[in-house]
Amino acid sequence: MIEDDDELPGRPYEEFAPFNLSSEERRERIIQALREQDEVTVIELSRQLGVSEVTTRKDLQQLEEQGYLTRVRGGAVVSGRGQLELRFAARQQINLEEKRRIASKAVELIAPGNTIFIDGSTTAFQMTRLLRNMHSLTVITTGLYAALELSFAPDVTTIVVGGILRRRTSSLVDTLSPNLLRRLHVDIAFLSCRGFTAEQGMMESDLREAQMKRAMAENAGRRIALLDHAKYGETYVATSLLPEEIDLLITDNKLPDAARQALAAAQIQTEYV
């Protein structure tokens, strides 16, 4: 009889593993391990995944080819691109269901033939997944992952505004980009932020990010704020949009009553999802 802790020299781990993960599931677990620590070993991954070291090395090779990691002797470390993608993936998981509901409501405002701005936020990224089948749509964005997601949309024209990469947000900012944005005219600007209050509006920790978003909104027919409840009450150094400059705020139904009353008092049109 084989006990769970028995060593099995010369035998593949997968024959005795308590579970049978697909290759995609194994690679997701490797990425998760890299989120939690910057370096992983082949031996430890093999035990955690229930596969042989040969199989683990193949998984690491595949992830290296995709840019997530760099293989080193006995294991792997997070690559520069991998750090960027893991950081974005971690941000995306925060209040994910609320962001999806907000994005779904926002997409209802878009009509075929529109030109829209979307920023580099994780909420706006959720919108891009709902835009793939829209016809004759033009999207202008500063978000790297938004642009990549829209590259799979056959009838969407995507314009990426270049600039300096902000690693924390995976978005592009630059002192020249706002001048370009002011020359572009769009139907709707969809913007999120780091913090929001009914008194101060939408705020960012980075002045360049705030300037970029303000420039995106200046020539928009409508300005739509996309905020999950966790952003309310957080204040930062730079304001991108004042309360009176917001045409519609879309937020989730977890927003506290006091915050709802403050929004009503400030006469900010709000939809809860």
C-alpha cells in the first residue's frame, strides 16, 4: 500500500498524484506561485503540482516563451514582462465581480459607430472583453492591456496614445500626449481613478496620470466615471475630474449609504449595479 508521504524513486509523480491538473491549470498555479514569491524551484513545483520534474520543466519553458518568467538553474524567476503582467493580474482580481458589472453597464452606453476613450484601469479592461463583437467602433486608449485585448476584435479600430510606461498601472503617460488628446474628439470618455469623493471628484497619486485623464475627457461628448466601492473616500494628490465635470458615475451596490447621500447632495448622477 502506498502512503501519501512515501517517496517513489524513479516513478513519475503524476501516477500517484491526488489530482490530475491540465497543462493550463498547472501553468496558472505556477504563475500564482510567482505572484507570491519571486523565485520557484522545479523540485517544489513538481511536488505541488503532482507531476514529474520533466513535465514541470516543459511548463516553465512554455511560460518563458510567453514572457512570464526566466528559467535559471533548478527553477525560474519572474521576468520583467512577467512582473508587469502579474501586477496587473493582481490588481484585476480586486473586486472583480463589481468591476465586471460596472463594465457591463458602461458598454450599454456605446453605440456602433462611436469613438470612445478608455483609460488603462482594470475596470476599463473588463469593458474591452465586451466590445469584441461591436461594429464600426473606434477606441482610443492609454492602456497596454486594453489595446492587446482589442487586437482580437475584428471590427474595432484601436488607437494607442504613446508615452512613458507607468509600471504600477500598465498605462502610458507623457507630457506630450495630452496635447495630442486635445485634438481628438470622442463621443464618450470612460475613466476610473485611484480615489474619489463627492467633494473633490476623481483623484490620482500620479500627476501625469491625472493630466492624461483630464485631457482624455476635455473633448468628450460625455464623461463616465467607473468606480467600485473601494475607491470611494480615498484621497490623492492630483484631481483628474471635478465632481461637476462627471456626466454619469457608475458604481456597485456595495457603496455605503453615507456615500450615496453625499453623491446625491453633490447632484452627481449615479447608477448602481
